[in-house]
Amino acid sequence: MTTGVLPMFEHEDPAGQGPLASLMRPTSLEGYVGQQAVLNPQGPLFRAIAQGVLHSFVLWGPPGVGKTTLARIAASAADAEFIQLSAVLSGVADIRSAVAQARLHREAGKATVLFVDEAHRFNKAQQDAFLPHVEDGTLIFIGATTENPSFELNSALLSRVRVYQLTPLAIGDIERLIDRAMRDHFTGLTLTDDAREELAHAADGDARRGLNLLELSVSLARQERLEAIDSAIVARICSGTERRFDRRGEQFYDQTSALHKSIRGSDPDAALYWLARLLDGGCDPRYVARRLVRTASEDIGNADPRALGLALDALAVQERLGSPEGELSLAQATVYLACAPKSNAVYKAFAAAQQAVVQYGSQDVPKHLRNAPTDLMRQQGYGQGYRYAHNEPDGYAAGVQYLPDALENQRFYQPVERGLEIQIAEKLRQLRSADAQFKKEWP
């Protein structure tokens, strides 16, 4: 987290026992805030914790949404020993040590929860090391990951656990945490309603961030001998705070997908929002520009060929001028693409042509389409019967076959009835009618 005022002071330690976020960690579901969907009283995770009978599971969600806290609550509810490993710092030796401890606990009649933070950072061999001990009940495995488990955890491990997806906390949830912290740890200071709301927004769904920002606000207010934390204090603390974004993780791809699909769905407002989210999160504007170029061809195509040119112009402006001038050109292109008529006819046609190449193999070029620069090639019939289109009526040689015989009459490109492709479709109908008439007269 980046703030513009961090060098001015240190974090407040309300009770001399550690950071506020650690002091605020609840020990039971009654004190846990958020994740109502996962902790539905009728759901498997809630019932497992409430009954103290755990299964192995993975908690998947962004930072600061309560993954570690929920794992600790689950272990406590089951009266199990809790061993925590960080996949960033641990290796196979640490796993073996944890398993040895779990065996001792089991002999003593006690279950063991092995909690692995950042579980996606373990390689396949390290993940496989858990499997036999999860299978035989030596330990209950709880993993926490910020990355999509289907991509980052191996299938053998996934088949032995349940995955629960945690979501960013709502504004109201974070406001409740802030109020609780003020009541329990910061007596003598008040917090205005506007300041509370701004802190909750700045937390961006991350409880840990919200409490850290509150702690910094308290320190600044006390340093300046103020009796209340107001919007001015919060603004100084939150200056430069970044929103949630991972340039290499799933959020990046999700937001890119949302931009593309908003353009495809002809919603310029949503497209602008996702463009702003990507740029606000630090995404390279040139990457966004390249995605717009792709979208122009894939989803608009010949319904409005100008879209591709405008997208390329936006890319050129971004490369030549940089930010912020270039970003406005990206916004212009985004709105144009969203409002343009849509066609994926070229995209589908190209895919069909590629499939035909695979299906039909290396078909020979028809002889009348081949060049004949030598006498031998002319003797072999190369170029024989070729009709030069520019010398034909209306510049079209009706009846000429350009595809190999095995693909005769194949139609890859099917224009849609939108935009310029309406005219293209009519033109193709006329040309194919001329072909049919020629073949009728010259079978």
C-alpha cells in the first residue's frame, strides 16, 4: 500500500501488542464480518465449523477478506492444533515437520489443521507432499490463495478439498469494523461520518487495509493533538492509495475480459468504466490499446472497417505521446468500438478456413491459378485458362473457381445484416448469381 504521508509517523500500537488488524482478529464466527454467501447457515462450511467437524478446504479470495481468520476460527471450533506455513518461505522439509507434529497430536487424540498461506506458490511436488496425509486423516488441510485454484493448484490436491471463494468486503462491513476498532481501542477520539465512509471506500474491500488506514489516521490525529478524525485527516492518509489490482493475476484478466465484453455488448458506459479500472490499477495502456485492436477485428470487422483504423490510431497516439494524452485516445476508441455495428463474420470465417486447412490437408493450388514463368511449367498447364478479372465485364470473371476442388463451393465468410456488411452481403449475392448464370450457360 502506498500513501503520501507514511514517512511522517509510525503505526499506532493501541495496546502495545501489535498492529490493529491483528488485535481486531475475531476468534469465533459471531465476531466474523462479511462473507455471508460462504457462511450461509445452511452451507457446508458454516455447518462444519458450527459442529466442529472439519473437512479439508481452500479459501480463495483477494487479500484482507478474512482467509487466515476463518481458518483459525475453524481450527478453534474443532479444538484442533493449528500449524501455519507460508508457501513463500516454506519447503518440503517444513511440510514433513508439520506432518510429524500432526502424527504426535493424532497419537494424543487431537486433530491438526495445517494452514498454508499463499498455497498457489507451492510447486507440484510440494503440493503432492500433502496428499497421503490428507488421505489418511493425519491432518486437515486448509489452503489460502489469491489466485484461481483451478489454474494454480494441481488436480490431485483439488480433488481432495472443497474450494470456497471469498469476496471483497462490502462498504458496510468495513464501516462496522472501523466502528468496533474505535470503540474498543481508540477511546478519547471521535470519527466523523464522512471520515468513516471515506476510510471504508479507500479500503477497497480489504479489511486489513481499512484498519491500517484507520490506525494511521489515529496516529496523525494524535500527533497534531486533534480530538476528531475528519475528512481532511483521511484525505492526507489515503493520498496515493492504490486500488485492488494484480497485473499478472486473475483480476487483470477478469477486468480485461469485462472491457472486451462490454464493447461487444455495445455498452459504452461499462466499457469506459472497465477501461478506467484497468488504467487506474496500473495496467500498461499499450496492452489495453492492443486489446482494442483485437476487439475491432474480432467483434466489429467489416460491419465498420473504420473501427480497426481508429483502434490502431489510438495505439499510435499512446506510443507517441504516452500518458495522460494517449489515454484519452483510448477512451475515444473504446466509445467508438462500443457504439459501432457488430460482426464476428470475419473472425468466424478465418477460424473456419483454419479448420479446413487441418481437415483437408495440403491441397494443390489449381493449375489455372499458378504462375507459369518457364516453358516446362506452361507445358504442364500452369496458368492455362486463367481469366484476368480486370479484362472481364464489371471487373469480375464469373464462374472461375479459386478454391481447390476438394473445397469447391465452401463458404467461410457469411456477412451479417449490420453496418457495411449489409452492402458486402448484397455484393456477394450478385457475384454468386453471376457465377451461377455462367455455369448454366457454360457447363
